[in-house]
Amino acid sequence: MRVATVQAEASKERMQRLRQERGWTLWLIPKRVDLVTSAFYLSMPIFFFFYNTSATQTTNAALWWREGGIIGATLILLSIDRLEYWFYDEAIPTRTAAFLLLARIIFIEIIAQLDSFRFSPFLYLLIPLIAILYFGNLPGSVLACFAWMTYLVKHMLNSPGWLSNPVEIQYFVIFTLGLVFSITMALVVVRERASKTNAERLLAELEVSHRQLTSYAEQVEELAIAKERNRLARDIHDSLGHYLTVINVQLEKALVFRDKKPQEADQAIHDAKGLASEALQDVRRSVSALRAAGENFSTQRSLRRLIEHLQDHQLAIELQVEGSEAGFSQEALVALYRAAQEGLTNVQKHAMATRVRIELRFGEQEATMRLSDNGRGFDTALLRRLAPGREGGYGLQGVQERMELIGGYVILESAPGSGTHLLAGIAKEPPAHTKPLSASVSKEGHL
């Protein structure tokens, strides 16, 4: 939301609040400047009435007519102030401001003519004050000079020889000082209004910044939730998904050999039970890791335990380990294990292989896991054509995301009839910036 819009809304809310709090009394003295202008306006009919009644000691129709005209013009001037504030507050359009200033000048001049220029000249002091509030210093100064010249010319026309009258000279000096005071007061009001506007602008900018920060915080929270959701999805697929797949294979084997080879069926059920126990322990380890209370993870130890449950007379799994895991982060070790686990799961589900070789190497700068099988293989281009979210695409995507999040890489090589080779690697000190996530497989076989 733009700052100007916020300021307009804040001004509108302030006016509504004032109207609710003060009601019709808001018409009496809307602004502090109106206290000055209202005092000047109301003094004119009062001074005119008391001066004329005390001077003539009589009342006639012409006097009452002039008094009524002054009162009517005074009420119009008071109404202009209040209507202006009621509809525009301090954000009055330039054209409307010029029209209202011209209306004030006209009715001030009407009062001056009805008053015969006795007390009404002091209303001229309000013209430059209002002009400065509306249009700035230059127009106000020009109207101040115009008011001073008008006062001088009218005095010369209405009171010939007034320069020899000390009282008239005193009035002229007072009027001149009044103009200076009026301009000075207008400048103070303008400065105060500018300070207030600046404070409202800063407050509006602060509100905008607060809203932006709130929006950013919500976005960060949503990203954090999405990241955690993806991590949990990968963990569930890589751990429980793997165990459930293998358990399902063992149970299917038990069903097939239940009548023909009861001993192998019993062994398959026994293996399925062991895998269920291992899956339960894996869940407990994950919970312990979330609570920061789990034991140190070992890729080599976990892979050996996994292989013990998977290999049988139909599938031989060979594990070769070089180097030491020391110095590699737990995230890197877990990522390599999950890559091997997903590879073994896919071998059991799709490859129809009889032999698998896993090479786990821990070098000085990098750790790699290479899994090769002698299965039927497949065209890697098929993975690129899988629709998002389709069953079967989560495993490789999860392996890739897990590796890329810690600066690693995954390469998949396969062809029909040539087996499959899965290579995952991670540096000992991952770079500060990792490449963006992608769930596709390139033409060269890179995930």
C-alpha cells in the first residue's frame, strides 16, 4: 500500500474519530486558526453596533439594515471556515482554496463598505494569513502588500489629511504591525503543519514497513513450513517407505512359498518381522534426532545392517568401504545412506537384478556412494516424462533434494539391458551456495 493512501486513510479516520467525539461542537472551533478568524469576524458587528448606538444615541432603519448586512456577512465567513474544515480538513484542493479565498475577500469587503471602513480594516489582516496557509509565502506576501496599499488608499479617500492626525497615524502603524504579526503567525502555522505532515508521513511509512515485515515474516514461516514438510516427506519415503517395500516383498514371497516351500515362507515371515523391528528402531532414531538426543550416525554401520536384511540367495549385495567417515557432517552421512537405501529399494521393486555392488569411499575432500546392479536397466528419459506427484517419482526426487540442500550431487546412468549405476557425492566442506533444486533427469543422466 502506498504511503499517500495510508496518510489519506489516517486523515479520514482522524476526522471520523473527531466527529464521533465532539459531534456538533466541532463546528464551534474546528482549528486553532479558526479561533483567531472567528474572533475577528464576531468583533465586527459588536463594534459596529456599540459605536453607532453610543455615537448617535438613536436607532434608524439604515443603521439596522447595515447591522443586519454585517451580521449576515459575518455568518457566511464563519460558515466558510467550518464547511471547509468539515469537507476537506487540511487537504483542500487548490481550485477550491482559491474560490474560498476569493469569497472571503468579497464578504470582508462587503463588511468594510457597510462599516464605512472604521473597524473592518483589521479584517484585511486575515487575507494574507489565509493565503499563506493555502498557497505559500509568495502569494501571501503579495496579498499582504495589496492589503497594506488598500488600507492606505482608503484612508486617503475617506479621511483627507489623516497624516496630520496622530490617532490615524497610530491606527496605520498598528495595522502595519498587525500585517507583520499575521504573516509571522501564518508561517509558524505552516511550519507546524509541515512538521505534523512529516510526522504522519513517517508514521505511514512505519506502518507500511510494519505490514511489509509482517508479510515477509509470514512468507518466511510458510517457506520454513514447506521446507520442513518436504524434509519429513523425504524421511518418511526414504525410511518407512523402504522398509514397507521390503516387508511387502518378503510377505509376497511367503505367500508364494507357503505351500511348496514352508521353510522359506517361514524365513520370509521372520525376515519381514525383523524388518518391521528395524523400521521401528529407525523411527525412534529419527525422533531422537529431532530431539537432538540421538547417537552419532554411521553410514557404513547402517548400510551393513540394511544389507543383512535384504540379501538372500536371489540377491547378492557386496559392500566395499574405503576411508574414514571422520570429519563428515551427520547430514552428509545420512544423505549418502538414504541414496543407497533408495537405490536398493528400486533394485528390489524394478531391476530384477541378482547382484548389487555398493562402493562407499571417504576421501580427503569428498565422500561418494556408487551403487551398481546387473538388472534390466531402463531409459532415463522416462523419468523426465513423469507427471509431477506421480507415484514412483518421489524417491529419486527426495534423494536429489536431500543432496542438493547440502551441496551434493546425484548422477544416474542406465540403459535397457545394461543395468543401473547411481552415484551420489558430497564435499567434506559444502559450498556456501548450493545449486537450485530440480526433480528432472538430464540427457546425460544427471539428476
